Amino acid sequence: MPKLKSHRGAAKRFKRTASGKFKRSSAFKRHLLSSKTTKRKRSLRGMTLVSENDQKALERMLPYK
């Protein structure tokens, strides 16, 4: 069976953890930041885990990560 290609868009956006879950960065922090509170912007920093519903789709997109 041939090698599978990784989805390059997904490979740039997601990283796999040691337990096999996927990390992603938070949304809603690119622009219009003046109307958002400091507390809200601070909570959007860093990485969060992808939901269980999207986990299976990401495993297909990134077979070797």
C-alpha cells in the first residue's frame, strides 16, 4: 500500500500530544481586540485541545504525526 500524504493545511495548524490528542491555538484573537476585555484576551493565549468530535477527522488528515 502506498504512503499516505498529510493534509498540509492541518499539519501547520495542529500538533499531536504524547497521548495522541491534538493541540490547537485559540480563535478570536487576530483583530478587533480593543473591544475584547483583557481577561478574555489573556484566556485565549496558549494552546487548547481539539474536541473529541474533530479528533477522528484529524487522525485521517495527519496519519504519521
